[in-house]
Amino acid sequence: MTTKLFGTKVPRVEDQRFLRGQGRYVDDLLTDDPRLLHAAVLRSPHAHARITDIDVSGVLDLDGVVAVWTFDDLTGPMAEPLPLLIPHPALTHGRTQYALAKDEVNYVGEAIAFVVAVDRYVAEDAVARIRVDYEQLEPVVGIAAARAAARLVHDDVPGNVGARMEQENGDARAAIADAPHTLTLELDVERSACTPMEGRGTVARWDPDTSRLTVWSSTQTSTGVRGCVAAKLGLDLAKVDVITPDVGGGFGVKINHPWPEELLVPLAAMTLGRPVKFTEDRREHFISSAHERAQVHHVEVGFDDDGRVLGLNVEFWHDHGAYTPYGLIVPIITSTQLLGPYKPQNYRVVFESLYTNTVIVTPYRGAGRPQGCFVMERTMDAIAAYLGKDRTEVRSTNFIQPDEFPYEHGLVFQDGRPLTYDSGDYPASLAKLKELVGWDEFEDFRAEMAAQGRRVGIGLACYVEGTGVGPYEGAHVHVETSGKVKVATGLTTQGQGHQTAFAQIVADTLGVRFEDVEITTGDTRKMPYAVGTFASRAAVMSGSAIHLAALRAREKALRIAAEALEAAEDDLEIVDGVVSVKGTDASIDLGTVAVLSNPLRYAFDEASKAATQFSVGDPGKAPVAEDDEPGLEGKDFYSPERSTFANGMHAVIVETDPDTAEITILKYAVVHDCGHLINPMIVEGQIHGGVAQGVGGALYERMAYDESGQLLNASFMDFLMPYVTEVPTTIDIDHLETPSPLNPLGIKGAGEAGVIPSAAVFAAAIEDAEGFPITAMPISPSELFDLRLAHADNSFAG
Amino acid sequence: MKPAPFAFLRPATLEEALAALAGEPGAKVLAGGQSLVPLLSMRLAAPSMLIDINALPDLGHVTPDATGVRVGALARHAHVLASAEAAEVQPLLALALSHVAHPTIRNRGTTVGSLVHADAAAEMPMVLRLLEGSVDVESVRGRRTVPAGELFAGPLESTLAHDEIAVEAFFPALPAGAGVAFQEIARRHGDYALVGVAALVETDGGEVTRARLGYVSVSDVPVVVDVTDALDDPAAAALAELEPADDIHATAAYRAHLVKVLTPRVLADAVHHARQRSAQKDEKDMA
Ligand SMILES: Cc1cc2nc3c(=O)[nH]c(=O)nc-3n(C[C@H](O)[C@H](O)[C@H](O)COP(=O)(O)OP(=O)(O)OC[C@H]3O[C@@H](n4cnc5c(N)ncnc54)[C@H](O)[C@@H]3O)c2cc1C
């Protein structure tokens, strides 16, 4: 390599394809196949009801309808509840739904019947003809109703409590009782959702000639889907291939699996002997995929005159919806990641995870951290307000210091390992942020704006994010005789730019041209052992695995080249795909080395002819030595001891209109530390996207359920995802690079960071502008107006 | 989200379209499709037949003259918005249209379709009422002119008979000495307004002789309030005739508050506009 690509802003190679509309998503597949059938799902119109009868007799005689399934048509493992993916001892009352509802429905949108027809139009016509008799039950909607438990979601789950979990380090309640100052806060965050551009989708084809099932799914884990399809349909794993084509965004919702359709589509394809496709539409995505974020928190904090937290006691209630397929991951993350960059001396956290008759909750980008960050940062701001101190000063007082790493919190993290931070420099990050946003000059700005009758406020929020959770990821690097390098890693990609970032790593490690590297992700035929893309783990896990695999390929290349060139390995270098003896003309192309690595040498190509001038191998021995393999390949797995912890701090300046209560963003600043940056442009893109999504979560989006459990805004007309006009036009970003000691590249995850502090940072800035506490997010102008009225009344009364 | 089955007809002449419409009680007219297609896809509407009027000749015009602006049934919002002559004759058109949805939707959606769709959250029905314009409709029974005051029957309901096609809207010109203004507050740029207010003010020698206000999203049908005699507190006069309601985006109280905030602003803007125009006219007359 002449120039190192790691750390440079290499333009994303995938953008040409995506921006020209040449991406291939699930819905684009098999469109030319005249045998392709289409599925539609009958979904419950009621939040809570018993099914007393389903009559499908009006359906099959509809022209174009091929088949219909209800629960009664399912057998074997398909007739059992869907898997509970991540069990936990604290999840004493875990429940999952059936692929098709059995006897009872527990949210509007729950799948009841599955129709396959010649096209989606006919399939929907058929769905409309199915008659279901329901005995309606009273629904449980919202955390208050779940806690009150006047009604139960599941008859056999007392109090609607799926789990109760407690962790403590020290004695928080005693420390609070002894502290010079104490505060109590009630903090709420509402529901939102990932809402990727592309919803869920699955296509399956059964090949009777080879008895193999191929499934394409818009998923964040193709190996996971493969495992469950094989298990549920009773197939040998070797008979099932799962391929993830281009995915139009995931943000967490596609890590949950199997979705009912991910099983029903393959079942239909096998049963009918024809390929079947299901493409979720937008309304379905709102009511039958997953949501996140709804939590209610009660905080007690004790602190000293400097604002040092002596004891923190947090109780919270998590609304997990009607079922718990993804276990307790979200509330566990809140309860552990809430601490951010701080070290409360004593910390206790207890949560209840509650059933409601609403869509299930699974991780959404940030996954419980936005709520935790909201709780901790609102608490820091409350302490500062109480003591009359600068908000940055109180934070500094509580920071873990750079010389305290690795830092043990005395808690257990989401991966079941001790919560141990590996590295970071929080004081340096804060100094950068203050500089970037103009923290110390803000009072002048406030006065200047006030003179014009304008009202502004500033807020900041800090977070630490455990990224790159295990258990492992693998990679396979194969140098072809053409010199082209084919790399496979098993996790999936949904727009992050893995082709670019991973190729940068390979180009550097192996010494090949970036253009010669092709990355395949999410294809179980190429890499059957893999976990998935979530928890900001792809760069850390697959990036490291790819690096290790490329090192192995490099080692082998040097060994063979040394023999061919009759030189010592140490004297060789690999640059742009050519191995040469340093300081001489003697060289050999990597492609030629690949030819030499394989004793079967039919001369198909130029590389093979070129190879004839070299000789390797000992004619007295077996052509493939005992501990060797043919081919120039490297394969390796990366499995870290524990997660690596990235961190960042955001600040925002907002203007609140004194008359209309509209909220405008004037400046948004981010300091971000994810260790070494593979590609700063991609990292910044991730931050931009995260901030945009965070603006949505803080100021626009919510799931508007009514008391009967109907989602009133199940469309992009009423679910207010921000347009480009609502997102800040510039986001000032500064990086700190504190490498992780846990992986060979010193990297940390960056995918979720941008969205974590949004609720906290906007609440802080609006509070600063308005002068009264903001304790619930998101907030709309109408709600800000209500708060103004309430506080005007209060100040009048007081 | 796929429509229920329907027959589709794309007639080449208005006569053919009118005959088909008269012969099929379950038929609906398709113009730009920006309101109708989402309703079909969500199966909130299931017409037996769509009569697509996009191939009809001579309906795409935007024709300004001294009396006002005539807008054909196939003139897109974008086309009306882009007409400098139309903006000259009646400035309120462009002021309001720039708040109607986003460019892509304005490229397809028709202004006449918006009037017939009769959404009280839409800008143009209110504008037509405020300006006291009209819509010409045709059916196999003949042609008639419906004054704006008689066009809106209820929420999303116009007074057109099932067999009628609106062929042209007429927005009267802004008289000398008059001014207009428009402001709205929406959750996101291009969304339907939480509250929108337009004003039409006539002046004589700088004094207001007539003042009327039009409101978006605070009633079931487009409402126009005459505040000529209530200039000291026009918002109170307006609120007496409006019915702001709660929805998931805003409370009724907040909407009422926005009426109070926006009304004096918009009225002042319109008065300013009227005086500016009078001053410009005086200058011209002097020259
Ligand atoms: C995302 C989005 C945002 C929008 N935001 C706004 C907004 O902020 N403000 C706003 O005002 N509008 C908004 N609209 C609506 C848009 O302006 C529509 O285009 C318009 O309301 C209807 O015009 P159309 O030509 O699309 O009518 P269509 O959708 O084709 O028809 C609408 C209805 O009118 C009938 N119809 C149409 N033309 C005729 C005719 N000539 N004679 C008889 N009947 C007819 C149809 O049968 C149908 O019932 C938005 C639309 C979208 C999709």
C-alpha cells in the first residue's frame, strides 16, 4: 500500500447504485417469475379479543386466490408460539405470539390469517372477505393502565408484569438518606418506532430438484432467520439458505425474528411448490412490526454541595407491548447505560417490564439508551439548577477520569458480562463541545436575542454507548487468481456503507487495491456462522474479523511468494496486489500467488500462464502439505471478551417562539469518540442520520394510541417523521479518537450514537429557554403552550 | 394498501366523460390523484369506476385577465403557482399555494380537484371563499356556475351532484385599494396547517372599508368572517364563528391561541399590502 485507506474519507461505493435506483431489495426479486405468488395478512382490528370463529369459506372461490392459512392449518413446531429469542431469569412471565393467532389477539395488527394469491391486490380482496367472530375484551393501553392492572393482557400474568429486575452497586437508598441534598424527578418518554424506508419483506422459493429452500428476507440477521426457518419447518439446516439483499434501513426492527411472515412465506412456498412473496406495506409496518421507547421513570438522587452524586435510585416501568420475543434487552440497557460517563458512588435500579395491548417492543436505534440518557442528563440539569451551578461543571464533577479506565461499574451489562468501560476521555470531550457550541459565550447571545424579543436556550447531554457486543463475527477472504479479493462476512448490511469501510480494511491489511475488493454480507451460503447487525457492532465485530482473516491470507501469500521469489518473508512487501522483494525488481502478482497456492493448475487464464515461471512445493511431499489447504484464503473469527464503550456529547441551541410556541433549532453540535475512525465520512453520515432521527423522536414522532388500543396515526401523514426541512441544515461535528484496547483496530461502534442524547438535549435547551422543567418527551408546540399556561398559573398562584 | 377492484376509463372528450359519469352511480372522477389515490389504497373509498379526466383537452389553462384568474380542471397547483400574471392579478393565489403540500405533490395535484375535495384543512377552498370566486361545473344536464359560498356542504363534501365535473374555477382579481395576506402554522413544512389565516382588506384613502378573514383547519368547512366592524378585536369575532377541535397534533385551546396570534398579524399584513398597492398606484397615476 502506498497510502493507507483506514481513516480516510473514501466515498461510499454503494451510493452510485442506491442513488440511481439500482438497489435490489426484497420486493425487486423474482418479479419476472410468472409463478411468483403474493401474500397478504388478515390482522386483528381489535386490541384485545377472543376469536370465537374464523370463516374462510368466502375466500377460495375468489378468482386468483391460491391458498389461505389460519392457526388451525398449522402443525408441529409451526403451531407452537414463536421463539423467545433472549430469555432471562428475570423474565419470569415471557410470552410470545403464534405465527397466526390462536384463540386470542392482543394488539391491533396481530396476524390472524395468511392468504396467498396471484397478486397482492387479489390477496387483499380475499383478506377483506374472511369473517372472524370476536368476543371483545377490555384492552390495557399505556403504562398507567398496565400498572393499575385492573385488567390483564394475559390471564396468567399477574399485574401485567413480565419481569422485575433489580441491580445495585453500594447502598443507594442509605447514601441518599445521608446526602446533604436530595431531589426527586418523574420522567416520561413516549413510544416511537424505527420506520425504515423499506418495511419488512420475505420471498421464498423451494427447489424440488435439489430439495433446497432459498429465503430472501429484509432482515438484520440472515443466520438467525435461517436457524428458525429450519427449526420451524422441520428442515435440515443444510437445506436452507437465507440471503439478505439490499435492505432499505433497519434501525433495529429487523433484528427481531422470525416475524410470522418469515415462517409463513417459506411454508407457503414449500406447500404450494411456487415462489411466494410478502412485502409489508406502511400501515402494516406501523401496526405489526415493533415500536420502542415508552418508559416512565422515578428518580431519587442525593448529592453534595459540588453536585457530586452520592446516591442514585432509579425505578422505571417499561411498556413492552403484547409479547416479549426479544426479552429484556431494552430495559436492561436503560438500567445499565443510564450511568453514561458518570460514577455515582451508589446506584440502585429496578424496573418492571409490563404487558399492554399494543404492538411489541424491540430495540430501536439507541435501544433503551435514549431513555437512560434522558433520565441521567435531566438529573444532572436538575442538580445544577438546584445548586445554581453551571451545568457543565456538575457534569465534570461526576465524570469518570481518563486514568480510571478500565472502569468497573459493579453491574451486569446486556451481554451478561460485567459493565466495564474500556476507554474514553470525557473531560477532553466536554472541552471540545463547549468550544464547538460556544457554551461560554451563550449568555451574551441570549441577551442579544432577548433584546430583539427572541427567546433562546442551550442544552447539552452526554452518553456512553456499549457497542460491539459479542459473541462473535467471522470473515472469509479469498484471493482469486485474477488478483480480485472476495470477502464474505455473515452479518447483514442495511445501508451503513460496509462495502466501503470493510474494503478499506482489506486493502490496508492485505495490500491490495480498494477497487479489487468485493464484500458479501448476510448470505448464509458464504458464511453460515454469524450473529447480525445491531448494537453498533458491525465495524467492531466484522471489521475486526475481516482484518484477522486478511492477515491470515497475507501470511499465506507471503509464505508462497517467499518460496517463489526465493527470498525471506521479512524482505517482502505487498503493495497494490503485487508482492515484491523490497528494494528490488523481483515481484509476483497476488493472483499468481493464488495460482501457486492451488496444485491443480489447468491454465485457464493469464495468471496461470504467468505462474509457470515460478516453482513452489517440494516434489518429494504431498501436493497439499498436512497443515495446509489449497487456495489463497484466510478465515478467522473475532470474539471479544466484552463490549467496547464509545461516547459522545451533544449540544443544541433552540429558539422557542414566545407567541406560537414553535421550536426552532439554531445550532447543533456533536463531539463523538468512537475510537479510531475507519472512514470519517461514514461516521459523520451515521451521526447526521442519528441526529435527524433524534429530532424526530424529540419534537415530532409519537405513537398515538387511543384508549381502545387503536393506533390513530398509522401513516406518514400523521406520524410526523421530520422532513429535511425540520432537520438542522448543518451539524457541527468534532471527533476524539480514544482507541479501544479490546480489538486489533482500536475501533468502537458508531451506528446508534447520533440518536441517543436527543430527548435529553432538546429537553435541556427548551427548559433553558422557558425557565420551567421539561420532564416528558417528545414535546410539540401544543404541549409547550400547555406547559406555559400551567406555569403561568402556578407563578400567579405563588 | 392496494385498492379494491374498479373499472377504469380514460375518456378523450368531456362529453364521453360526462356520459360515463352519469351512467355509473359508483364512479369517481380522478384528477391529480393526490387525495383520491391514498383513499383508494387504504380502502377508505371503493368506487366501482374511475373516470380519469387527465386526457381531456383544453382543461389545463391558467388564464388571468382584468377580472380575475380562470383555472382549468387540469391545471396543477404548480402551474398556477408559477404564473406570474396570475400572481399579479390575484396575489393571494401564490401566497396560499406555496403552503399547499410539497413540490412533488403540487406537480400532480390540481387546484380545482382541491376545491371539489372540499377539505377544510386545505388552503384553496378557503381562498376561493374569501375571494368570493366560483366553480363552473358540467354534466349531461348542462353547465352551471356554483358560487364559492354554495360549494361546501360539509367535511370533505362539496355540493356537486354525482354526475357533475368541475371544469373551471374563477378567482376574482384583487381590486384597487385592496390587499391580501396569508400565514399558517403547520407541524412540518408542507403539512396541512394547524391553523391558517388569510385576509382580504379593502381600503379607501388608507382607511379600511372592508375586512374579511378566511380560516384553515379550525372548522368543518372553509369559514370566512367579516371583521369590518370588529377591527379592534378581530380574533374574538372570528373565534365566535370558528370551531377549533382537538386532534393528535394540537389541542383546541392551542388552535384558538394560534387564531389569536395569527389574526392581527395577517390583518396588519393585508392592510400594509393594500396601502402599498395604493401608494404604487398613486405614483403611477402621477407619472
Ligand atoms: C402528502 C400530501 C400532502 C398534502 N398537503 C396538502 C396541503 O398542505 N394543503 C392542501 O390543500 N392539499 C394538500 N394535499 C392535497 C393535494 O393538494 C391534492 O392534490 C388536492 O387536494 C386534490 O387534487 P387532485 O387533483 O390530486 O384530486 P384527486 O385526488 O384526483 O381527487 C380528489 C377528489 O376530488 C374529486 N375531483 C377531482 N377533480 C374533480 C373535478 N374536476 N370534478 C369533479 N370531481 C373532481 C375526485 O373525484 C376526488 O373525490 C396533500 C396531498 C398529499 C399527498
